[in-house]
Amino acid sequence: MQQRSIIGVDIGTTSTKAVAFGLDGEVQYQQLMEYPIISDEPGQAEHDPEQVLQAVLVTLGRVGEWLEDHGYEPVGVSFSSAMHSLILMGADGKPLTRCIIWADTRSHMHADEIKSSKLGHKIYLQTGTPIHPMSPLPKISWLRQEYPELYKSAVKFIGIKEYVFYRLFGEYKVDYSVASAMGLFDIFEFSWHTDALSVAGISSDQLSEPVSPTHIFTGLNTSEADLLHLPPKTPFVIGASDGCLANLASHAVRPGEAVVTIGTSGAVRTIANQPATDLKERVFSYILNENHFVLGGAVNNGGVALRWFRDTFYPSETAEAIAKDQDIYELLNDVAEGIAPGAEGLLFLPYLLGERAPIWDGNARACFIGASYNHTRAHFLRAVMEGVIFSVNSVVKALEQTVGPIAAIYANGGFSFSELWVQMLADVTGKKVQLTETSEGSAFGAALMGMYALGVISSLEEAESMIRVSKTYEPDPQRQQTYSKAYAVYEELYPKLKDSFERLSKV
């Protein structure tokens, strides 16, 4: 009997990954292709949508070819994508702009203006998306004022996954999950929010049609099917957002369980059976599907902070590691492990790209605090890693105040390959941290949603049987005590520096 597979495609911030899974959840084969973030001016963060589309087609085609060569039957393809992206489309079906991604902060003045209004607070309470430069709502408002002719020429305002599906199937559709992160979608009514549309100055006709994450596309044309090495009748499931699918892939489906994902950015999320918003506007409430809602907070600065430190302060070591086909991050971990917890009083606020949860401040900036003559490059490295975890911990605390205590954390994302960093998470939060066997978080979540859409499993809860914990990290009491003291100082820094960050943004 021919073995069957399902392909999960994750359209991420720095790369797209396509992964073939058996229907038991085991990884069969995967491909990844990177692309750059375009940043030619302060605050800019964009992708070339054609580069992203090609990454989807190439990775999916290579996986399809491998399945074809090895005699596997693909039952379907299902998608995950990063949230908050924006592309303006012209009447000819071609992009008028690049893809403006979540990390772009150029709309921060418009976000501040909307957020400070009574209507802005009302919009947050109905849409569940904190008002911040990350989301399409202030981005559209910014384009409307700064680039009026471009704005008037746009017939559609879409995200990157919508662009991929439009190119493949000629339809503008957006899943509830991605829509719920736009700041334009009513998560209680499952429809576009009138007040948000009014602020953006657009109509619902200029947005894609919202559909369930289980929505299926068929009718791939023969030439595309041949290119992708897939049968023409292969069903494509629209799927959901990367953050929501990371929870599905990580076993955290019960109250009191949370997922911490640290890739380029980072997030803390927990699942509930109904949406909820926070009067202090610290946490988001997104849709996984019609019966599951993901509450939490995202941080802009996860692995990107370590990558920045690597490229800026370890350029020769990085070049040498690449030449020798070695992993530079193993070296960095070894160096950081030689420094005691707390980095001898050196702290790092990791706001290189501004910040989302829990402060939601696009003007926030990174800084080192407490540097002394005795600190070395290794201390600064350790402080960067700790600063990212402190930032995540601040979201954990805000989330607990909104939804109740979190007893266990499931961890995934690129940081999960670093035992030092995962142990740091346990020590800082004081909570047990568990790694699941698959490190393909969002791609695996997409595959699970695809299995549900195609009837392979009867419920999302049934997916738990495919998710196995590979390792558990317990907090160390002594390190926890040290971090508790350091975090207390860390927590005081942003409120004291907030006004300074705002003034610096105007320099």
C-alpha cells in the first residue's frame, strides 16, 4: 500500500520551509530557502513578494519531487505564514509595493495616534490586535497620508499568504487566523470591523474574503502541478498564522499550558475556547479556528538579537565558521556558558526593532545597562541572550494576569536547539519547560490543520497523540534566585527610559 504524506509550508520572516510529514506526524523530508529583509531606511522592513513566492514554489517543488521519487502519495498541502504583512495590489493583479512585514516601524506615529484615541481602544477590544506599527491598520493609515497616490491606486490590501494563493488560484481569500492579526477583523463576529475600516479609509471590498483555516483550494493548473511535482487534484488547505499553529504543534491545548516560540521574533501563547482582550491592551487574542483562540503576546526581538550580535561583534568568527561548514551558534553558546548567570550585573534591553508585547512601543530601542571595565565581549553576549528571555518573561507575567497561572511551558523555534537558552527560560520564569520532538513548529501545525481539514483526524485535540515531549528542563533554584534579582532591575528600566526613547526617535 502506498504510504501517504501531508506537506506543511511555513512562510516565515527570513525563510520559507516545506516539510513532508507522514500521517503519524513523523518528518519525512524538508527543504528551506532564505530571503533577505530589505531595510534601506530607518524603520523599513520589507520582502520582495516575488522572492517569497519563488521560495514557496522551489521548496514545495523539491519536497514534491522527493515524494514522487520515493513513491509517497501527497494527500494535501497546508500553509502557515507570518502575521501582519501588507501588500498593495493594483487593478492588473500586480503588486504596487513590496511586502511590508511585521518588523516595519515607519507607521509608529499613526499607531500612536490611533492608540491614544477612545476609538482606538474600542477597536482593540473588538479586534484583539494591539495597535502597533506591526499591524496593517496603522500601516494603511500611514500609506494613506504619506503616499496618497499609491494608496488610491490600490484595489486590494493583502498579506503574503494571500498573494501566494492569488498567484496559484486567482482568488483573494484570507483565513480567519491571519485576518484576526490585521487590526481590522472583529474576532467576536468573524467579519471585518466597521470602525477599523473607517480609520484605515478602506472598504471591506478592498480586503480578501475571510474563510475558515480549513478552507480548501483545488484546481491547480497542469503546468504548476508539474513544476511542483504534485498531482493536479492535490488539495491546498489555506491554514492559519504561524503563531497560532505553533501552539497546535506544541501540545499546549489546555488552560495553564503555554508555548514559548523564539525564532527571529518570539511569542508566548496559550489556547482558550473563546476570545478575550485585556483592558491594559498588553496581550493579543487571535483565532486558530472557529472554536480555538490563541491569547498571548509577541516580542519583536528574539533570535534576531543574537544574529545582530553575531554579525556585529563576531564577524570574523562567523566567516570562519561558514568557511569550515561549522555552526557559529555552537561557538556562541560555549562562550556564553562560560559567564555566570546575570552577566555580572550587565543587562540588555533587546528592543532593536522597537517592541510589541507588553509595552507596544515602536520607539523603544536596545541598550546595555550596567557595563563596567571588567565586562568582556562574552559578558555582552550572555546579556543579549538573557535580555531576550527577560523580555519573554515580561509577556508571561502579563498573560498570567489576564488568563490565570501558567504551570508548564512548551518551547519551540530556533532557540530550542540551544540547551543553554532553554535552561535560561526555565530559570528565569521558574517554570518547567518541555521540548517537543518536532522542531518544525508552524510547519507541523499547518500539517495538523491540513489533516483536520481533509478528515484525516476528527478534531484538533486528536493531534495531541502525535506530539511527544523529548526533554524537560526544570528551573534551578540558585540560578532562579539570581535571575529574580536581575529581572526586578530589568523591569524598572523601560518605564524610566520611555521618554528618552521617544525623544531619540525624533533626532
